[in-house]
Amino acid sequence: MELSFYYKEDVLETNNFSMIPFMIKTHSICVSGEDLSVHLPNYKADKTLGNEHLMNLKNQIQQAKEDLDGNEDIEDILDCCGWIMKIILRAGLALVIEEENKYTRDLFPAYSIFSEHYPEKESVMKQALKYAINPVENPNEIIDFLDEIGNWMVNESEKWLQFYNPKKVRNMDL
């Protein structure tokens, strides 16, 4: 469960893709007040959603590596490990979203769909899944893993962006 606060006007601005309106429409229920989801478009599993997961991937991986480097706070390391591995798994699914027309925030299905398209990366993505479910305390182990899969993921995301979003628009038109 997650609780966040946003301005109504920001949520209802739907000319461009934004993750918050998408999450409200597809993964939320109204428990009190006006149900804003009825005012939001019916989103599709397409390049606008894939773009959201790939646009900042390089920066997110770099941020994780910086946060882990020299970090001795076990809870912080575990949190960072789980966070970045979820990002990697969902970015993997984003790489094939146009071919599959499927989207899930669930990690195992994201891993499975990705692995069908990239069988040579299945074992590495399976490790990302393990780290997401059971984060490890060793920051160097995580950094080494990010160096391995992260560089490849960034290169693939750059190719994807060049094809689907060559102008690198942050929030694509719906």
C-alpha cells in the first residue's frame, strides 16, 4: 500500500503520459472523496509507458551505485537494492512493451516476459529478481551486479529510446 498527495490539477492533466495518473487509473481505488480515475484516459501498454521506465534508467542506476558506494547502513543498502532491482525488472519489460502490449508491476511476470525476448539475459535478470525479493547487505555485490546488467540495460534503453523517442521527450503525448 502506498499513500501520496498530489494536486488535483496535476493528476487530471492528461495531454502527456505521467505515472501518477496512470497508477491512479490502473492500480488504485478511491476510498474517500471524488474518484478521479473516471476522468483519466484508458491507458495502453505502449511506448508512452515504456518511455517512463527507460527515460531515467541510466540516472537511476548511477544514483543507486553512488548511494551504495561506501554505505555501511544495512537498512539503507537493503532498501536501495530492492528499489533498483525493481526498476531493472520493470525496465526489462519496458524494452519489449511494444512487441508484447502487456504491462505489469509484478516482478515475476516482468522477468518472464523479458526473458522470452532476451533468453541470453535470463539468468542475469533472474538474479535481479532474487535481489528484488531478497535484497543483500553487501553494497559491493550490488554495485558489481549493476556494472554487469546496468551497462547492458542502459545501452538497450538508449537503442529503444532512439527508435521510439528520438527527441527524448520526458513525458510523451498520449
